[in-house]
Amino acid sequence: MKPLNALAAAVMTIVMAGAPLAARATDLLDVWHAASTHDPDVAISQAARGAGEARRAQASALWRPTVTLSGNAARMSANTGTTGANFSAPAFGQSNGVAFNTSINDGNASGWTLEARQPLISRERRAQSQQLDISADAADLEWQSSRQDLMLHTVQRYFDVILAQRKLDLLKRQHSAVGRAWAQAKDRFAIGDAPVTDTYEASARAESLRAQVLAADNELQLAQMALSDATGLVSPSLQMLSPAGSAVPEALPPLAHWLALAADGNPQLRMQLAKARVAQEETVKLGAAASAKLDLVAQAGAQRLSGSGDFGPASNTTRQAMIGVQLTIPLYTGGYRSARQAEALHLEDKALAEVDRTRQQINQQTRAAWLGLQAGSARIGALAESLKASRARLDATQLGRQVGDRTTLDLLNAESDASSAELALLQARVDLLLNQLRLQALAGQLDEARLEAVNTLLQR
């Protein structure tokens, strides 16, 4: 019995421990952690970042020595003839007008060459190295920008589900209320207490709401699917947390502060500046001053030819070795290099213009997010009062309808206005939190700590 009791106790412990987890609502950090390992954009940005690190290694390798080994084998014929030569050798004396002739027909030729080359001076290579380093830095910025964009998109998808669910709930509630009003209108018309137009109005509104419910249900399914695709979580089974009524950010620094942060830290702007620097280095690389280069060269090799010729079997072997410096200056390239430089100059102007355009766009987006935050609290307060007034109007209209002072159309309009006010208030709270995250992303400061601060403003 004791083992069975112990087993039962263990099972109960597991169940009790798992129960809070199953009941715990899914917040922004939960969906972000899921998206950061499941969303395909993560793999794309990680691969791009790895490629950037490889470019940094390429930049370092440009200034290291290169070693090349080459070999050849072929069938070859060679004939040489020398006349009028001077010949001298021990025991043979000296002779003038000597002729030497060698001949190998269809012989075996082979050889090898080993060369080591160390770049010493090359403005073109230096520009290429700087381009690779800048490109590697841009890959890091692209990863940071992609991570911030994914965080924003994940939060947006999370709130899209909440808004779609609330919209569907409000429409269903409104449809149910209209259905009750329709039934009451028919009953009152049957006893002669209400005109037939009340029945028609309630019927038309009910059918219109039924169509809206179907559209809202489709909208909710699409939002849930988008969240599931990004996170791997089953959206319909998640318990979502809505923004709380007190979801108000801390004191907002002035706009000039955020514009300065965005000018220095925005990843998109810094990426565009990096592209402009790459374009400038391309112009330098193709300039006349960058065309000359000086290399340290060491070379060793051998060539051998053997076979039979006009004078019998013969062979010829040559060996050589050298070390020195090699200066290369292209004198004429048919206009190709100057045309490439002209192209690079125009691309540099294009890159600089794109920097100005991006800076302008970032400033506009920063202003929009800042103004949205600045007015967000007042907007939420106004919408909260509007909702309060809409609900009071609905209560009064329901009472007036019962005593005959209000028509069925008045009641239907009051129901619609109250639902719209409730949805507008939730949308305003969502916009406030999103603008807070957007502003931090524009400044290049959006991370998990910032997301956690927004997460604390959700209803528990």
C-alpha cells in the first residue's frame, strides 16, 4: 500500500504543479520567446549575420600572403640552332664559329612552379578590405533591425488577435441584443403597441450584424493563424492578456531627445550610412591612384623536356628561383576603368541621397510615434469618458424604450455606439503600447527589457 500511496502522491504533485501552467495566460514575453525560435525571419537574419562575419574574415585575408603551386604535362617538340658561337673547354682549347643544334620531336614536357606573393602597397586592396569590414558591420545592424522588426510584428500579431476577438465578442453581444429587440418589436406589434417599422428595422439590423459576425470570425481566424505561423503556438487555445486601464507609459522625454537618439542609433539609418561608405570606397578603389600595386614575390620552378630528335635522344632541364618586388601599373584599359569609376560616382551620389531620404523618413516616423504617445493618455481618457457616456445613454434608451419614449431604432443605435466606444478604447490602449515600442525601436533601443516593461501593463 505504501508504494501505491507514494505513487498517488507523486501523480497529484505533478497534476497540481501542472495546473497553474495550463491556466496561466500567455503574455507578450511568451509569444516573443516562441517567435524568436520559430519564425522563419529568425533563421534568415541569423544566416545573414553569419555571412557578415565571413566578410570580416575575408577582409583580414586580403593582406595575408598567397601561395600557388602549378604544374603542367604535355607532348612537345622543340628545335634550336645556334651558329657563330665561341666554344672553349679544358683539353679542347678554344674554337670560333661553332654551331650547336638540338632537336626533340614529340617529346614529354613537364614542369612546376611554386609562387608566394605578399601584398605590400595597394590602395585598391585597402578599399576592398574596408568595404568588407563595413559590409560585416552592416550585417550586424541588419540583424539588430530584423530582431526589432520581429519583436514589433509579434506584438502586433498578439494584439491583432485580442482586437479581433473583442470585436467578434461585441458583435455577437450586439447581435444577441438586437435579436431580443426584434422579438420584443414583433410581440409589441402583435398587440398593437408598436409600429411595423420597428420590426423591419430590428430585422434589417439583425441581418446586417449577422454578416458582420461572419466577417469578424474570419478576421479572427486569420489573426490567430498569423500568430500561430510566427510562434508555433495554437492561438485558439491561448489565454491572451489585454492592455489594462492603467496602461500609461512613464513621463515622455521631449521630441528633440528622441530625434537625436534615432539619428545616432536607428539601425536602418546606420545601415544606409554603411552602404554610402561602401559606395565611397568603390569610387576610391577605381581611381587612378589606386590602380598601382606593389607585391613581394618569391618564385621557384622547373621545366623539363625529353625525347628523340634529329640527332638522337635528348633532354633539356631548366630550374629557376627568384625573390623580389613587383610593381604593377595599368597604363590603358580601353576606357573600362574610367567608365567603372564614372558608374561608381553616380552610385555614390545615389547612396548619399538615400541616406537623406531614410533620415527624413526616420524623423517622420519618430515624430508620429512621439505624438501618438504624447496624446495617448488624453485620448484614452476621452474614450473612457465616451464609453461611460455611451453606456449611460444605452441604459437610458432601454428604459425609454420600455416606457415608449424611445424607438427601437434609437435602442439599436445606442447598442451600436456603446460597442464601438468599447472597441475604440481597447484600440487606443493597444496603439499607446505599440507607439511606445515603435519609438524605442526607432531609437535602436528595443529589446526584451523594454518588451517586459510593456508586458507589465497588461491585465493579469
